[in-house]
Amino acid sequence: MSQASRRGFLRRTLGASWTAGALMEQSVLRAASARGQSKTAPANLFTLEKMADGVYGAISRPVAQLNCNAVIFENSNGLLVVDTHSKPSAAAALVAQIRREITSKPVRYLVNSHFHWDHVQGNAAYRKSSTQVEVIASEATRQLLSERAAPGLKSSLESAAGSLEVYRKNASSAANEADKAYWRQMASDTEAFIKEMKDYVPDLPNITVQGDLILHDKAHDLHVVFRGRGHTAGDVSVWCPSKKVAATGDLAHGALPYIGDGYPQDWPVTLAGLGMLGFDKFLGGHGGILTGLTRLHQMRNYIEEVTMMVQEGLRRRVGLAEMQKQITPASLKSLGGGYMEALVAAIPGVPGRTSAQIIAGTVAGNVSQIHAALSRPA
């Protein structure tokens, strides 16, 4: 998610005190986040869960500073890791945790599922851990990183500085000790993020794909697959046919989507193609490990339904504000069948906001994002 486009989304979702860009790191949007700098972070920023023999999910722990999940595939002589989080220290912390809990094998391959900052800014830490790391992404992702990573980081740091003042004020005016502790943690994590990232230089993938890439190994074959535009122009997933597990990045996960850099008309088709690969367990960029394809289909149906409603609004020349009044969680059939309940359960507590309010704000943000996507040149 680009920094500038997220600011307006968060204003609608969380209210006036939540508008600055560092809230891109806040867990309410993805139900997965973790503290930033290793000097102040707990020993484990992630919970490692076995998905299959030789495949592990690294699920980011819900604190304040956003990190994406990762998936670790253990090959015969090394590891392939999908996604590298929002900062080098988080990636370094995961490398250390892998060595403690899984294996001492080195990381040989990284896959950046897409270009968003919370999935790529740890690349350099992996390169420091091993001289033989290859970083794989789609050609579109590399191009987007080369164009947008540096200005995006500059915007992020400027916004984070503004957020830091908001968090400190909220901590001083909080009504109880629990809320005060929450805002102090937000401030601490944001301060650490600024300190760590002020001299950061983006690290680009060195291997790109335009379709599929198969890595053959004695342990298993791994497929890096591009099935079309969705969350961004260049999302790739990694799946293991023999283990029937996949890492799907932000194409499919356990929260409502961000569509600000997305292609809402293409995304449902891409998800349908992804679901045909044959995996029965997957971990997206945020949330927990999902068994079966129910959540993938629910996400696809949600994007498709909201897109159709926005298209109809545009056809009838309805303004955006009026569309947002009409397209609400209560109006969406796609949030039935247990999907709404699962989304509510995945959202951590936020002072002053209920889960229902957060979801309503996210839906309104998605309406705005789809409206913008449908209004831009093809």
C-alpha cells in the first residue's frame, strides 16, 4: 500500500487523530503487526507455525509496528522465504528466530510478493546474512520498486514524524492506564522506525519473472506464479504442489483488502485462477494460516460485489460520498456466511474504535479506492 494513498483511507477508517502515514504500520487494517527495532523488540517478533513438512508460516505478532507475515520453505541446502517485512531489523530478527527454532540452513532465495513497503524493506538484512541470496519478484514489482520505493519512504518518514506527536498527545490524555500504555507503545515503535529507516536505501530484486518460475529441489519443487493483476500490477504467489501449501502475499489473506494500488476488475479473476492451483492451506501477508479456500473465495466475492456496486453508481452518476453511504457492511451479501464474523475476530483492540466501526471505515475506504481505480485511464 503506498504511503500517500493510505493517509486518506485511514482518515475515513479511524478518525481524525489517526490520519498520519505511520498508521500504515497499525494493525487494525491487517490484524497482524509487530514491533520494530531489534534493540527494543521482544526476542520473537513472529510466531512460527508448521504448515506442512518443511514449510513454516511466520505470523507477525500483534503489537504496533506493522510487519507482514512470511512463509519459509525448507529446501535440501537452504531456505526460500516469502516477503521481508517493513524494516531490516524485523528481517534480521526472523533469521535469528529461524535458526533457533527451525534450522541453521542459510536463506538462498527471497520472494517479494509485491512492491509494498511492509513486504520488501527487509531485503538488505537477508543479503547481509548470506552472500548467496537471490531476490525474486515479478518484472512489474521491480519496476514499481525502482520508481516508488525511495519517494514512498520519504513520505513515510515525514508522516511518521507527524504521527509520533499524535501518539504522544494521545498517551498524555488517555483516560485509563491501558490506553495510555497502548499509545506509549505506538510512540515508542514509531520513534524506533524513524531512527532505523532514516538512512535506508531500497534493495531491488535481482531475478524477475513475467509468468511462472519453477525451482527444482530434492526436497520439493516450488512454483513462483503470476496469475494476473490484483492487489498490485505484479503480485506473485509461491506454492508447493507436493505439500499443497501456498504463500499468497496480499492477494488473499485474512483481512479486508487494500485496493489503492489495485485492479478491482481483474482481482477476482486472478483469485479464481490462484484457487485452481490445487493448494489446500495458505498464508497471506496478514492474518493467520487458512485451511481450505473459503476465505479466498469470500475475499474474491467481496471485491467483486463492491466493484459492481461502484460501477452501477458511476453509471447512475452517483457521487462518491453518496456511494459510501449506500455501500455499507449491512448492504453487502459477500460479508455473510461467517465472513463478517471472521473479520471482526481478526481485528485487535484499538482505543476508541470498535471492530464494527473499523470494518465500516475499511469498506468506505474500499469504495473510494475502487471509485478511483475505475475512474483512471486503463
